[in-house]
Amino acid sequence: MNGLKRNIESGTVNHVRLTTNNYGITFEDNIGFTFYIIKMDNSNFSRPESMAINNWLTGSTTPKLLYFNDEDIPSIHYYAVCTEIEDKVFNGHYGKRVVFKTNSPFGFMTPVERRFAVTGSDEFVIDNISDTITGVYYPTILLSSSSDEDIMIENISDHKSVTLNLSKITPDSDGIKNILIHNGTMKILDKNNNDELVPLWKIGFGTDYSSYVSSTDEYINKFYWLRLIRGANKIKISGNCTITFVFEFPRKVGCL
């Protein structure tokens, strides 16, 4: 299974509707892998060895990193759970059949970080090379600042911005406030306080909230979870801070 099989969600055809209504396309399933493993010397697995392997492979109930040392470019990894282990005899060898199920119909590129130290304001370009269904990708952002002034993050290409104020965030011993913004899951974590969830009011979002958008010369009053649209994105940062973008782009690569 390579994860690229898709289904068309559509209506039915009848005597008055000769063409179907199309409601979109969904992936049929996530990527799965099946392996057959034997010992290098072709001997049988002992019972203690078999128990150790089974215990290792089934030790996690949540997806964990799965990657292949194929040295191909770009490097691709997956997040998977071992769902099946079966002792087998094949080609005269005693071994195991092992099945993994991933949590996505996509593989993922090695996470890449881009870090910027901003004083006043700065602009730069970030390329979105993800293979998402809509072309939109939500990066993770680590924002660090010792200032109590507003910090604005704008995607000029998307004509939207978000304004944050870290004055209510507890600083570390060096006076730095650190928050981690998971835009894809709409979560903000306080890195100085055991990764506790940060409520939006604590970073300045309220009934009087607004954020300036320079590309339209207007203000928006909705909280914007920064996203990258397809292609090149021009990003503008206003305020004194250090900001790190983390990208783990999904790619339609199939299994291997």
C-alpha cells in the first residue's frame, strides 16, 4: 500500500441527474509497510529473542518515528505503530512477518529550522514545498523575546497577520519568554512552564484585538494561525524577538 489511492466522494446518477455531484476527494488509507525479518546467520529465533523483539516492536501505542537508511535524497521518514507480528517459515527460514501502519498517507521530510533574530522589523521569503491536499502548510514556530511590546508575524503573500504580546508569559532565569506555536493543531505551549497550554487571552487576544496587515493596509480582528500558501511566501516580522520556524514538509512519496 503506497498511500496514494484516493476515492471520489460523489452523489448518484438518476434519470434527472445525468452527472454526479462531486464533493471532493479523500485518501483511501494511510501508508502501511510489511517486512519479513530473519537472523543474519539463518538460525531460529530463540524464545527469549522472540519475546524481546515482540516487546520492543509493541512497546508503543502511539506513532513513533520510522525511517529507512536508504541514503536517498530527500530523506523521508514516517510515523508508525507496529500492528501485527507473525512467526513464519518462508524459504526454509524461521522468521517474523511484521506490519506497520502509519498515521498519514504522506511521508515527511527531515525537519528543517530557519532562525531569525529580529530588531525592529525584518522580511524574508520561505518556500512551501509541501504536498498537502490544498497546498497549505502550517509551520511550528518557537518565539523568544525579553520585550513586553507587541510582536507581529505577517505573511504578506497570504494577506494576513497575527499580533502577540508576551508580557503575561513568565520569563526564564535570563528574562527570556519562550512560547512554541503549533499552528497546525492551534496550540501554544509555554516552554518556560513545562509546556503548559497558553490561553489566547494571555498573549493579547481579546474583544479589542486587532492585527495590522501591511499588504492590504487594513486590520483583522480574528486570530490568525500562520500558514504557508503554495510556493514562495514573503514573511514580515515586527518587534524585537528571536523566531525559529520548523518545517516538516509532507511529501507524496509512496512507501519507499
